[in-house]
Amino acid sequence: MAEEKFEEALEKLEEIVKKMESGDLTLDESLKAFEEGIRLSRLCAQKIDEAERRVEILLKTQEGFDVKPFKEKDESDH
């Protein structure tokens, strides 16, 4: 089985949330959907962690890490 991509996992997770929010699932279907949602959520978190580690490695300088936090947009940035 090929490794699931982040975007695909996130899309499936969004679909599960919509189904669960609709209230049309039985208890058993809801439990199965919840289990799958947890699996997908963990997969997405793992993919984000891996991407963060790769970015940190790419930004590493001779003196150490040169990692700067992203600047949050505020009202003055328009």
C-alpha cells in the first residue's frame, strides 16, 4: 500500500467530520468514522512534524539554527 499523502488524508478527515456532523450515521458507523478520523489526524500531525524537521534542517547554519517564527498578520500589514 502506497503511503498516504497529507492532502489526501486531510481531505478524507474533512469528509468524515462532515458526515459525523450531519447526524445521519448510526452509532457503529460513527465509531468507525471516529476511529478513522483519529488515524488520519495522527497521520496529518506526523506529516506536519516531518515537514517542520525538514525545514529546520534546511535552515540550519554553521552557528546553529537560524529559525525565525512566521510573523502573524495584523491590521497594519494590509
